[in-house]
Amino acid sequence: MEVEVRVFSGLEKFVPGAGPGKAILVQVPEGATGRKLIEQLQIPADQVFTMFVNGWHATPEQVLRPGDRVALFPPIGGG
């Protein structure tokens, strides 16, 4: 199945063809979770702090569905 993925704030360095916020289409197996997607993209798990699915905050254990829009963000410092 296909999901749309966007990576932000430096995570694009792990994903060939990705640019900041640029949507890429990724094929994942049926029943794949956010964690499996992150592994498939070869992004170190400790580099992903927040994940959104279809605009809603999600955990890495969330099962993805065809056509889901996934956004991944690293920890961001500031203050």
C-alpha cells in the first residue's frame, strides 16, 4: 500500500529524494506501523520525536492505512 510521507528539520538527509516538507510516496506492507515506516526509511528511531498521521498526533505503534499522510519531525531545541 502507498502512504505519503513528509520529513522536516533535517530528517530529509536520511531519505533519498526527500526535501524539507516535500511529499514522497512510499510503499509499505499492509498492516505496517509508523515504527515500521521509520525503519523502512532508515531513519534512526531516536531522531524522530513527533509523528503526525493525517494531521493528528500519532504514536509509532499506529497502524497505517492506504493513502495516509505521515509527517515526521526530529526533536527541536529552542527556548
